[in-house]
Amino acid sequence: MVKTVKTNTSEPSFEQSLTELEVIVATMEDGKMTLEQSLASYKRGAELLKICQSQLQDAQAQVKILENDHLKNFGAIE
């Protein structure tokens, strides 16, 4: 079964999620957040991590399908 590309505009792209996650990590590493800010940032970071993991799994599944159906051994090409 092939998954279709999500068109839900409320979910950020992989690149947007990764960039936001990097900003959160850098801000948390700075050590100047309150406990409440740290907890909120950790929660958002966990959400972003799930989004990134899901999108990577979808991409891996699509690559597997392409490899099985279309790609041939490149070593045979001369």
C-alpha cells in the first residue's frame, strides 16, 4: 500500500520541523529558561521529533517501493 503525500497545511514540513527543533535545543542549552518554559519547549520538541520521524519513515517507505519496482543495479550499466 502506498501512502499519499499529506496535504495538511497545519503540519510543518520536515525542514521547518528540524529548524524549529534546532532552535529549541539551542535555547534550552543556553540554560536561561524558566522551568515552565523548559517544559513547554520540551513538549514542543517531542512533538516536532514525532513529526520528523513520521516523515522520514514515509520517505523510507517510498524509497523502498521505488527500489523494488523501478531501480536496477547500477553496476551493470557501462
